[in-house]
Amino acid sequence: MKAEKMQKDNSDKIGFEKKFFSHSEFATSTVIGAVLLLGIISSALTIVYVGCVPEWKNDAEYSHMGDVCEDMAEVKSKIDMMSIILASNPDSSYSNSLNPSSSAPQLIMSVPFNMGGGDLPLVGPIKSSGTLAVNKDNCKIGIVATVVTPNGSTSRSQLINCGTITYNSQNNYYVDQAFSYENGAIILNQNQVPDQEDQSVMMLYPSIRISKALDDNSTVTKYNFIINNVRVFQPYVPPKVISSNRGCSLRLIGINYRDYRSLYEINETVGENLMKLELTVWTEHPTAWEQYFKKITKDANIDSLDYDLECPPEVPFVRLTFPQTNTKGLKGLYVSETVIKAEPGIGLN
């Protein structure tokens, strides 16, 4: 009896040990499975964050740069619209040539700006940011006409401080871009490294036109130059600057329209004649203006030998001199100026 009891106890003990080890192996395999699953999830997330998220963020910031380009195009469109309205109503109540800072009723428009972008839900919520500035950069245009009279030659000139409206991005992935509105043009610059060659591109053109003049009495092909300038009025310094990753707005106020036609008007009946034009633009983006001048002269069928184009690398200006040969001439010069005020502000209007 005693031997049977001992044998039974041993059997129970062995069964208990088998059951214990079975539960222990199951628990161990569960833990190992959980660890492996976490490892797989961690690896997948690492692949997504390292390999995919930067590319997605780059694409999102690229898309945002497209939105900013549209915002800058809207700025140009509304200023062009203001120019037309002010030119057609030069004596209106919102045209004040003596005091641009006057509180008199004025023509007002607003352009919303999405300063930051590139955010992705869950995986990349951080936005890029941008800076919107008025008159941070310099832009001037000088128009000098040489007029021949019976008593000799004389110069008639006008210097306009055009000013600028600029947006500079602070992207986290996509290459930084700078958009500049100056004298009616929208210029893109992706090379913002100091002391490196200017690689700016003019995306939208200013209101400078060259047209062939009808002159049956002349054996020389003559041209008319029409130059509609835009001046961003600066009542004080320093420049107005806003930096944000949220929505902002740019308030545009139409101030005045000035016609300088009488300054360059000639009287051919008394022997006056426009002999030469020097058109100079002082700018941070001389390459863009140089290419633009080449384009408009080519579109007017003016050969490169008939004009001179200066763009020295050490000085930030471009100068177009016309004509340079006896086969081309200058018939008329029509210059005007639209004066606007730009005020950046927080919030979308």
C-alpha cells in the first residue's frame, strides 16, 4: 500500500510539472511573439519616417510653394487692376498725389497669404514658415531720354523708387524660394546663398512694351516705348516684415496715377527729335531683368546690334540703351507711374 501511494504521488508531481512547463512555454512564446510584432511595427514605422515621410513632406512643401506663387500672382493682378482704375479716374477721391499718407477715401484690395505649409496629418504635423516683407529690398528705375533740338541736345530724366513686396520661405525639406514683386514683375529666386551668381527668373512680366511706330516720312524704322511703372510707397523705415506659419494678408491701397507724357513729349514741327533712350533698373535680380529686356527687343524684331545691354556682375543693375545704329530710331516715349501702399497683417481677410 505504501509503495502504491508513493507511486501515485510521483505521478501527480510529474503531471503538475508537465502542466507548469506547458503554461510557461506558452507564456514565453506569447512574449516572444509580442516582441517580434513590436519589432515589425517599429521597423515599418522607421521605414515610413525615414524613407517616406521626407519625400511626402518635400512634395507637400513643393505644393505650398505653388500656392505662394499664386498668391504673388494675385498681388500683381490686383495692382494691375488698380492701375487701370486709377488711370481711368485720375481726379477721383482716392487719388491723392500730394499726400500719399492721407486718410482720404482710397481704393483698397486685399490678398490672403498662406505663409506656412507642408504639414501632413499624424506623420508630419509641423508646418514650414515664411516671411512677407514690404520694401525690404531695393528696386529703382531710371529713364533718361536724349532729345535733339535746333539749339543742341538735352536730357530729360525720371527716377522712380519702385520698392518691393517679397516672400521668403523657410522650408524644412524643399529648397527655399524667394518671390519678389518689383515694378510690376514677379521674380523667383532659388539661389539665396550670398556672393553666388544670380539665378533669378522672371515669372510674370512688367508693363513695359515696345511697338513699331508708323512713320511714313522716315527712312529709319522707329519704335515707341511704353513704360508703366509701379511704386510701392514707403511712408517710413524700417520695412514692414511679418514672419509666420499661419495665414496672413496683404492690404493694397491705390494712391495715385501719374502720367509723365509731357516730360518726354517732343515737337517735331520745330525740329525736336528723340535721339536715344537709357532705361536702367537697379535691382537685386539683374539676371531676370536682363533676360526680359532681351525678350521684348526680340519680340519687337529689334536686332541685338541695334541696342546695348549692360549687366555688370559687380554692380546690381541692368541698362538698356536704344538705338545703337542708324537703321533704328525712337519715335515716342510714354511713361507713367502707379503709386500703391502695401500693408502686411496677421490673419486672412
